[in-house]
Amino acid sequence: KQKTAYEIPKRDWSSDVCSSDLTVTATLTTAQTLGNILLGSPGSSAASYTLPTVTDLEAALPSGVKVGTSFDLSVVNVDGSGSGVITLVAGTGWTIVGLATVVATAGTAQLFRARKTGAGAWSLYRVA
């Protein structure tokens, strides 16, 4: 495993994450974003999940997080069908690189990597 500039400590965010909150449209909380797995239930309607602002994200991280720090986020489309595509949308301070969607098939997952790219700036990359 490649070392990051700063290791983000793992925390049990499970009590903060509720997949039932993630249906058609939502602004993700920092806890949901840092929780490493996000369950979406768009059904047959398209869903847009907006990333939290970088200011909010960095407030939840240990001080001194350096450029190059990264964490992974898996997004699972739990019950998508028909038009139930999940799309991740950039919040303030984010840049999305590549396709930020999870297809409308129940059980489909995509892996994304969030990486600090500068002061008050993060990028989200689709990895797999």
C-alpha cells in the first residue's frame, strides 16, 4: 500500500450514516463522505449526491492534513433500476475528475478516491 502524505485515522462512522436518507437528492455529510462506503437507494429515479464543502470536510479531519492525503469512498447503488443512476456532484472546493456515476443496477458499486490537491481544494477521482 502506498503511503499518503498524512494517514487519515479510521473512525466508526456507522452511527452517523443512514442509507435511508440517501434517495433522490442529498447533500452528503462529512461523516457519510469519510465513512468509506455510501449506500444509495434511488429506486427508478436519478439521484444526485453533492459532496460536502471542503471547509466542512477539513474541519472534521485532524489538523495538518497535507496535500496528497487521500481516502477512498465506495458508492453502492442498492436498489437502482430504470433511470436510478447515482451521480456525485462537486461541493464547494471540489473538482471531480472522470465519470462520477453509478449505473442503475441494484448492487453496482464504484470506487472513488478523494485527494487533497491544495489549500482548500480536493479532487474526487473514479478509480474502479
